[in-house]
Amino acid sequence: MTTVIKGGTVVTADLTYKADILIDGETIAAIGPDLEGDTVIDASGAYVMPGGIDPHTHMEMPFMGTYAAEDFDTGTAAALSGGTTMAVDFCLPSPGQGLIDALQQWYQKAGKARTDYSFHMAITWWDRQVFDEMPKVVEQGINTFKHFMAYKGALMVNDDEMFASFQRCAELGAMPLVHAENGDVVASLQQRLMAEGNNGPEAHAFSRPPEVEGEAVNRAIMIADQAGVPLYVVHVSCEQAHEAIRRARANGMRVYGEPLVQHLVLDEGEYFNADWDYAARRVMSPPFRNKKHQDSLWAGLASGSLQVVATDHCAFTTEQKRMGLGDFTKIPNGTGGLEDRLPVLWTRGVATGRLTMNEFVAVTSTNIAKILNIYPKKGAILPGADADLIVWDPTATKTIAASRQKSIIDYNVFEGVEVTGLPTITLSRGRIAWQDGEVLAERGDGRFVERPAGAPVNRALSTWKELTAPRRVERSGIPASGV
Ligand code: URP
Ligand code: ZN
Ligand code: ZN
Ligand code: ZN
């Protein structure tokens, strides 16, 4: 069975051109003029782009005494409706749990996925067993290990544990990821705010100022540099964090930064809403920031000092958020966005001239495919690549509303935002997975995508670190003491 996408304008990370795309089975077979296929998708007037890859989701995440309500079934349906064809979720071993054991649980959960998926492995505790199991995780096609520098007493790891794990990543050709906030300072600030009677959702933002994030990013960069490994910083929300990444990159370090679409568009004013539910629904870490920080993130995407836009999709219902009534530290942290990432970024980025269409493709798909070492299977429009494609109508409009979303939760942090630019068709490995409001991919259609270790950047960095490693100076004569 072949399909041809006819009459569209192909937009990739580096080119924009008119061409038809021939799909044979699950992959792209040819790109060019006047192609013929068994079935035809009319893309005249539309752009054809690589499907979005969201490298940061938490489906059914066990967190803060509950589980994220969104699971792989509804979450990936939401993804497809917004033009995203792959999600990378975080496998989180509980304290003392083996990595491979936790991975089995995540394979189970992800069995319902409608899009392709992968996992990052989180290092939530440290001892010999974790060290020994890391290569087994890599053998299973996982080349990224996540470290939480915050959530003290739960997911947080300390600097010595991080350094040990980062060195292990370097040996294995894997890459560490960090959630960068100084967890000790956050915990103290939380206690102080609560003691002062500051118990509402706005106190969440006060307890996690940008400086706390900036310090942790600087520390993680230093630790990665000493370990000789590239570093990926998730949910970069502020200038202090961006500045650290920018400076490290200018000094030749291999550091990547991932802003979220929420931080680009929503600001800290959300937490001052008089409606407790409204504010609590927006509680996530790091919190939303002011316009100065938003401008910094947009500039980073345009200049290349930040590479990826993700969502950190971690969706709790209003009822779950109410676990924190009277104590903001108990509001489950997390917001949704999987469905809205592409339309919102297009509307606020491409339509305003802050991003080119090609930059849009780069930051939603191609850059992360390269960073995760799955390019050009994913993130590309090239012969042989998986036919994960979106047909994008730049004139289509909608007003975002929870009542119409695929996501399972009862609200949307982008409620009321008008977007122009929407997918009309989403193809997942050659099959129409979403069209005109309907999810056609079934539960379980998604496949695990293996990501091999030893990406080009890892190899280049190890070569350089080996060349410049400390070396003992061999001396011929040793002076007698006291002479
Ligand atoms: O608040 C957030 N971001 N929740 C999800 C877990 C994390 O820190 O990424
Ligand atoms: Zn995080
Ligand atoms: Zn995270
Ligand atoms: Zn996250």
C-alpha cells in the first residue's frame, strides 16, 4: 500500500519547497514532483512537516501522593490531535527499586500508547545496583538518565550522587538530564512561607525564584563538565538558567536547554488569580515567570542557545490539585500542554515573526531527534525516515477549550487562547492517526523507539576529554630533600 501526499509545501528544519511525498508502508519512499500512490492525501495550500516529538511527558506519574490523571491512552490521543507523533516519558524507580524492574512497569503503562514513544530513565537513588543496572538500561535502547535536583525527600539526588551517575553516563555514551532547582533552598523557603501564613498557590512561585534555578543549572553544568558528558536541562524557565547555558555553550560545552511552551506564553500573574482552583491548576515547577524571562527564552530559541520546546505534560485534575488546599506544598506539581504545543508555538512564534517555520520544525521535532540519537528515523522528511508527518493548515483557527480537548483533565491552562495554524491530518508511521477532529490510531498502535548510546556529540566530547585529561609528568631526576 502506498500513499502520496500531494500538492503541499514541505517544511523541514532547513528547507521549504513544493513537493509530493510518497509513503510506502511505514516510511517515506520518495519526495519530488508528480508522484503517484494507491491513495492520495490532498495537501494543497498546506504545509507538510515532521510530526512533533515531545521529549518531556509524565503519563500516570506517581507523584506527591497521587498519580497524574493523564495516561498513555488519552495522552497520546491528545498528542496526535495537536500534531505530535512521539512522546518521551520518564521512568521513575521508587526508592530502592531496580531500574529494570521500574522499566517493566513503564512498558506496561505505555502498552496503551497510540503514538510511538520512548523513555528517559530517572536516577532517583544511588548505590551499586543502580550503577550496575545502567548499562542494562542502555542495552534496552535508552540513552538518557534524568536527575532531579529538587523535590527534597522524594526524587532529589545530591551532588555526589549526580557526579557518580554523570561519570557512569560518560562511560556508557549516555546523556544526563537535569531538573535544575536548588532543592534544599526550595524546601527551606517553603517552610518559611508556610510559617508566615503564605499557604496559597502564589507562594509556590515565591518558593522557587529564578535564582534558585540559575544556581542549579550552573552546578549541573560544572558537574557534567567534570564528568566529561553532555548535559540536557529540562524546563528552562528563566534568564538565569538560560544565561548559564548560553555561557557554557560559548565556552565549548555541550549543553542543551528545553523551554516549555507554557513558560513561553503564560506568566507569573496566573498565580495571583483570586480563584484558588485557577491558580492551583497552574502550579508546576519551575513556576511561570515574568515577561523579561519569557523574552529571554524566545531569544534563546531564535539564536540557537536553546534548542527544544517541550510540554512536561503532567496533568492532574482539579480535584487532585485540591490536595493542596491550605498548604501549597501539597498541590501536585504539573500542567498539561501536549495537545496545544504546536498550535500555540506557531501562533505565538511563527505568526509573530519570533520564529521562522524552519526554526519551528527544528525546535518541535528535528533538534530533539538529533539530541536523542534517533535522527533521521524521526524528525526528518527524507527517504527512509518514518512517515510521521503532519499536514498543517496555517489558516485554520480555534479557541482552546477544555470542553473540546482530548486530554482527560477538566481544564486547560491555555483556555480561551485563540490559535491560528492547526494540523488537519497527523500520520503516524504512514497511517492516518488523526483527521478532522477524530483520533483514528488505536490504543496500542504506538511502538517503543530504541535510542542507541554513543551519539556523535558523546563521541566527540569523550575524544576531547581523553586528549585533555590530567597526565602525570614523568621526571628523570628527583632533587634530594633540603638541597
Ligand atoms: O511541575 C512539574 N514540572 N511536574 C512534573 C515533574 C517535573 O518536575 O518535571
Ligand atoms: Zn521537573
Ligand atoms: Zn522533569
Ligand atoms: Zn517533568
